Amino acid sequence: MAEELTPETPENETEEPIKQRKNGLYPGVSDELAESMRSHWADTELHGLEPVAQAAETAARRAALSARFPGDRLVIPSGNLKVRSNDTEYPFRASVEYAYLTGNQTEDGVLVLEPTADGHTATIYLLPRSDRETGEFWLDGQGELWVGRRHSLAEATELYGIPASDVRELADALRGATGPVRVVRGHDAGIEAALTDKVTAERDEELRVFLSEARLVKDDFEIGELQKAVDSTVRGFEDVVKVLDKAEATSERYIEGTFFLRARVEGNDVGYGSICAAGPHACTLHWVRNDGPVRSGDLLLLDAGVETHTYYTADVTRTLPISGTYTELQRKVYDAVYDAQEAGIAAVKPGAKFRDFHDAAQRVLAERLVEWGLVEGPVERVLELGLQRRWTLHGTGHMLGMDVHDCAAARVEAYVDGTLEPGMVLTVEPGLYFQADDLSVPEEYRGVGVRIEDDILVTEDGNRNLSAGLPRRSADVEAWMASLKG
């Protein structure tokens, strides 16, 4: 990796400085080199750009936001780069609120809605192209020759359908602003500092909650993106099955890397850390170390999702027999989870309570645990006391969208105590997990973990399984794996 050129005296400079090294803007750079770097560059300004695909949707979202907070100045930052180590940064991902309202994904951006007599005027504040006159484009570590070309402000205006201005002037403008202001916190400390005496935690939280609840019902663009994410995820699962023999020779990381390749080729990234849990690791709900062995005869719990270029992510889980065939005990547990998921999916429909699908799935799991003699019935007693949770542990699903656990800031009454509506997308993912050291169950159960997860769209007359392209029944899973292994 190339090291950045810093405006310091070169390490090998002799006692007598080089005569030409006197550029005032960047000490250590000669006037001749500075002049050379300023000149003889082609004009690369882009014209006639097509707006981003979601431009109409982002405009409608901003209009809804404007209507909710009349008279308030609204400030929504994208966030800043975060240092990973020394002079390298983590890959940047814009805040969901900002990307949802603009379609833009660049660091240091800020959307500002200025109140007017009849609503708001939106401006997107961005870094302009790195300056060639000052040398920023080649001497700054975030300059164009180091990290790539940024869009000009004029180009950004065309792309996002929002007038664009220089973000470097925004903090001063906000310090002088008058009237009520709300900001989405936690993304840009500099912007928040400029607003310290103008905002309150309560008012800002109302803005964050509104933007979270606005995403509960997906528009057609979002549903299409989620389907893209799921379709790529299905192909990623197929990729993994095809290389299980190589994973057996290495580790769970071969599975992780295989799925990641699909995510990066067809999308932006994985939507969350892939869970590639073989054997007893399947009983650790968020196993993302992925450094364990992959052995024939064990199960592989693969929980992974591709994130599209517009940040919408799938979230799918299958529990696969590494050998291609479930053992008798594995099939018994798997089929119980499948039956629970079937009951849960059937409960997803408009007008149903959000909790209904969880309750339906938990009842089936409790029934099986009583039937197997692992917990004392009756089933109503088990459910009332939550005794099944020793082996089920987690909720049966969550909203899905630009975050894998989308809409997390929504009010309880709007989300977990709310009612399902057409356009909502949620996961249904029951599981049973028998820890390797669980002495309350017969030895044959220990180390067996099963979860099945699909992404479900609430429709006008019921639901649609967006991830139906992946088999779920145990026999169908075995046939699918056999067909891929050829």
C-alpha cells in the first residue's frame, strides 16, 4: 500500500535545503513541481447525468419528513470516515437516515431542510472535487489521486435532484442559524458541535424515531431492492454448497470467503457479519469468528445476506447437513424448526399483530420439546413460564431493510406492539439450540443447532416469501445439495 506524501522535509535532505523547495502552501514541494501538478489536466466534468434510480422515492420521503416537522430546520449527516489503524480507514457506510433521504453514500455529506412558508427547501452539502489549484488532489490523503474522483457539486445536483453546496461552509452557517433545529445524532461530531446550543435531546430523538418508523412500510423501489438482495443471497448459498469439500479441508472461513465473493461481485457488501457456524458453533447465535472446523456428519448453520449497492440487505439462514444427508436426530430437530417456521409464516398477514408470528412459532417448538420429554408439560405451562427459551433463546424475527435489524428506533407501539401492514418486510427465523454442555438433554442432542430464516413481505392478501428460491423442507434441502454437488 502506497504511503501518502506529506508536506514535510524529505528524510534524505542534506543540511543545505534545495533552493526550489519554497512553496508556501506545501513546504517540501518545489514551486516547479507544484506548478507542474496544477496544469495540463483535461476537463472531466460530467454533464447530462441521469438521476439515481430512487430519486423519485427520496423526494417523496423528504416531503413526508417536511410535513411532519413544519418550521424546523432539519439536519441529517451521512457521517465521517473512521480510522482503522494509523492512516487507514474502515470502509465507509453512510448513515441509513441520510442514504434513505438522498440516495447519496459519500462521507461528510449533510442533508439540510431549511423551513419556508410552505414547507422546506432541501440542500445536500458535500465535499466538492479535490482542488487542483492548491494541490489537495495529490497531496491530501483523501485527495482524488489517492482515493478516487468525487462528483462535483453540479454533478451531485443532477444525480440526487437536490441543490448541492460545499459542506466545508456548513458548520459556520449552522452556528448562525436561528429558529428550531433538529439533528440526527451520532454521525458527525463537528456538525453536532455547531448546533450545541440550538438542539435538545428530546427533539432530536423525535426526528430519529420518525425516520425509523417511516421505513416500516417499504415502497416499491425498496421491495425490488430487497428482492435483488435475496436473489444474490440465494446464489451465494449455492456457491457455498458447491465448495463444502474445500471448506472441510480448511475451516468455516472458506465458507465466509465464498459467500463474501458473491456479495462483493453482485452487491455492495455483506449486510452483516456472516454466521458460518459448523457443528456445535451453530448453538452460538451470532458466531462470526468463523475459524472452526467443517466436518462431515455435522450441521452447518449459514446465516448470511448480500447488501445491494443501495444498502438493502437480505437476511437468510439455512442449516445444512455437511455430508448432504441429515442424520435421524438432525432431521427430527430440523423438521420441528421447519414446522415452527411454517406456523410463523402463516401468521404473517395484514391486520395481524407483529407478535403473532413469534407466538405461533414458539408454540410449535414448545409442543415438540414436551413431546420429546425434554421439558414437562402441558404446553400452556411451558409457554406461560417461557421454559422453551432455554433452547430457543431469541425472538422469531425482526423488520428488514437498509439495516439488517431495521427500524430499531421505532416506538414499541409502532413496531413490536404494532400491526402488520402491506409493504412491511420481516424475517421469520425460529431455532432450536442444544448446547454441547447441556446436561438437561440426552447426549445425542448436544451440539445440535438449527435455525431456518426467510424474508417475508406482507402483501394485501397475506404474504410472499422473498427467499422461496432456497429449499426449506429437509428432503428438498438434501435433493438441492445433491444437484449442486453434481
